[in-house]
Amino acid sequence: MKKYFYYEIFERNGNYEYTHKGVTSFVPEECELSPEEWIEDRAKTFYSEGKKEIVGNNVYYWHFGELVTRNDGIKEITKEEYEVLRKFL
């Protein structure tokens, strides 16, 4: 059964900080990764294969030595929420 997810990825680029928001859908039984593993991999490879750094309870990925990304979470949502959000994100 297809499931729907909302996710956020944090980015720091110099003095600027952004939150990238998005939605995705997949059939968990057909995927090699769990939703939590998928979002972590997405943060890790957002710009390139990021170099991992752990600070406290947070895992950051450095890209090109200048940009940093972090998995800010993934949450299961309904199909109706997915259909609305995908139009705006």
C-alpha cells in the first residue's frame, strides 16, 4: 500500500539558513530504505555526497566544504494532505 510523507531538510549556506520542505510517496514494502533512512540519505546527498559531522544530537552533512544540510524529519501524512501539499511545495 502506498504511503505519503512530508519532510524537511535544513540548509546553512554562509550566513543564510533555509528549510527545504517537500512531499514524497512510496510503497515501503517495495523500497530498500525505511522513510527515516530515505530522509537521512536525502539530506546526505542533497548537493553532493556530504561529509558527516555529529554535533550533540544532530547529524550534519558538509557539501563542498561550505554548505551544510541536516535531516529535520519525515512524517506520514494522508493522501489528501499529500495532494494539497505537493501543489505548493
